[in-house]
Amino acid sequence: MIKPAVYATNQPDKALPKADTCFFNLELPNYSTLEVLRERLLLAINTDCDTMNAEEPINLDPNANPDRGESDIE
């Protein structure tokens, strides 16, 4: 199932899609164009992800400061 992203960000064109493989869900941010959607999907597909373990939280906000744990997610 493809559905809108449940997380909010001020820059959706920089956010990555989120997949829940257990439930066959794909959450997509509100991208501004189909080209941005294509680029972000291909980046997510081709990026090696070390966080396959569901117990390890990840921050999907492209504006987050990983050193301080800050984010603009509302």
C-alpha cells in the first residue's frame, strides 16, 4: 500500500520515503514533482541501510542535527 508520509518535515523534497516491509507499506513525503519522487525513491532503493533492525530508531528528517538530536519534524 502506498500512502502519504505520517511524519512532517519543512523540506519534503529532501526527505526519503519510508518502507514498512512487515506490512507492505510505502510512505511517501509530499514531493513537489514526479522527478523528485523518482530521485528520492532511487536513492532509497540503492542506499545500503544498516538499520534493518526495527528496534533501532532512525531519524528521517533531512534537517536533523545527528550530534544534538534536533529536528524540525512537527
